[in-house]
Amino acid sequence: MSSENPSQSPVPSQPGGESRKPRVAVVFGGRSSEHGISVVTAGAVLRAIDRSKYDVLPIGITTDGRWALTADEPDRMAITERQVPNVEQLAESADGGVVMPLDPANREVVYAEPGSVPKALGEVDVVFPVLHGPYGEDGTLQGLLELSGTPYVGSGVLASAVGQDKEYMKRVFTSFGLPVGPYVVIRPREWAADQNAARKKIVDFAGEHGWPLFVKPARAGSSIGITKVDSFEGLDEAIEEAQRHDPKILVEALLKGREIECGVLEFEDGPRASVPAEIPPVQSHAYYDFEAKYIDSTPGLVPAPLTPEETAEVQRLAVAAFEAAACEGLVRADFFLTEDGEFVINEINTMPGFTPISMYPKMWEASGVGYAELVDRLVQAALNRPTGLR
């Protein structure tokens, strides 16, 4: 797949007419259970971004929500000895905080420590938010950036929220005629009002679709909090585990088939799909859980061994999902290719992993867009995108 170079955005000017490079704030970490994976993603982005073209400001959000100025040291932001990194390890101060502007006429970022005079860090021209999960990927950060008039990489408020909430994601896909698998949702008030009725709802679902079932948080990612349940005896424990991450849970039926992923990237003429990839079964794990993805991962098959007709169909569906959820910038769409040869969309990720082993950049590399160009294209698209309602 050929990829024309993204156009260069206008270079901002400093007072006095001196030109400067656009400043990119890479924001990562956050309060969700995917904090560590976000740090790993940020390290890969910081390593790849063109420093001759952009000034870079790394900003980490701690697990308790503090915005911290962090070291620009990508090598410290990797999984080591089966442990994921965190923002607290990278923060330049245990007390200092970064304050983002909320005035659209002022993009000056300020750093403050207790007892010290606040220090201006300069204007930010675009934010690259590589947060995963709630409080970052779900429209909350996007809303803050919209209020401040700051351009940012990726989808807007609505698409980010839809992409995070698996229930409403599936409802949107269904309304656009896209194929989704069987599921049932237990909302927090439903569980609080009558746990027995909620359990019966799941058991009735199992009676229709069979065991095993997958119980998962409705608004989480990276396969965190998911349990494969083989019978009623394991149901309560699975619900408790999912509710540790989200009070709303989603229960899905088993879909037998191959796991296929496809990347979508917004070009000047609209969104395009990458070559698809296949996630092979991980023999040491019952399913594709967090450790199978990030700790004991095996290389995906890129491109996926599909027929030309299958490749064209999954690419069509990936772009259709991107458009259905009103996404911008990028998406990774995940599918099952069932035993009867049909593609079923499982979910989309509006800010997919950019770790060195992540499938999204690998799929685009196989499609002719290397990692550095991918990062550059996303930043340029954000800089050139109109702010406000669109």
C-alpha cells in the first residue's frame, strides 16, 4: 500500500516573528488499570517521534490523577522482568504538577511545585494522548482538550466514549448493520437491586448460547478483568473480578473461530484499512488475556493468511466500524472469523497499543507505513484538523 507523505502543518511563530517547531505533549499513564501499558506505549511514541520536526513534552498522569512532568527517557518505559512501568517512577518530582490551560486563547502549560514560583513550559500545539481505558481513552480527556481548544490525536468525545463502552459500541454497530456476537449486560443498579435476578439473566443467556461464557468489564481494555467461565459455579467469582474494574459488566458467548485484527488510519482522502493480522492461539493460556498479550506474547501473523475475498471483507468492515462510531485518526478493529466463514466484529480500540509488540503499528508497517511515519501522520492530521464541532 502506497502512502503519500502527510502535508506539513503551518509552523507556529513566537513573539517577534521567530519560527519554532510545533510542540507535542505526549500524555500517558492515567487512573485506569491499563496505566502501565499506556506508559509502555508512550515510550515507543517518544522513541519514534521526529525530534528535528517537533519539540516534545512528556506528561504523565499518576494512578491517583496527578499530572506530572516526567523524564524523556523512553528506555525506562518498557516491560522488564515481567513488570510494567508507572508514571511515579518517571516523575521529576513527587509533589510537582503540570497544569494544562483551559483558555482557548492561551496554550501555555505551567509546572508548579509547592513553595515554588510556577514555571511556564511553553505553548502546546497538539496533544498525543496515549492513555488506555477510563479517564483518558473514554472521551474525558478529549472533552478537556475540546474545552481548551487544543488539537489532539485521535477520536473526539463521542467516538472515544462509544469505543470505550462495549455495550454501546455493540449497539452502534448493530444499528449500522454490522455483525456482532451474542451478549448480555448487567448494569450497576440492576446488580444492586436484585443479584439473583441478574444471575438468572446470565444463566438464561448461557442456556441459549451454551457455556463457556466470557465475563468482562464493560469499559476496560487490554483483556484486564476478563474471566472465562465454564459453569455456574464460577460465575460469582468472575462477576466480582470484572466489577473490580467496572461496575457494569458484559457477558459474551463463545465464538469459535480465528482472531483477526485490522488497522484503520485516516488519510487525506478518508480512512483506509491496513492489511489484516491474525492472533494465533497462545498454548499456555486459556484465552488471549493480559499476560498472553503483553508478557508471554507470541508474534501475530502479518499479513493474516486469508483469501483475497476475506481480506477485502474484513477491511471493508473495519472501515465501516470506523465510520459508524464517527472515529477520527486511527482505530484497531478486532474480529472473529467464525467456522462458517463469517466475520463478526468484537470491538474497536480508538487508541490502540503502540508498544513495540503491538499489532496496530505492525499491520501498518506491512502496509507500507513505518512506525515513525505513522506517528508523524497522526500528529499532522491533528494539527490540520479543525477545532470545535465537525
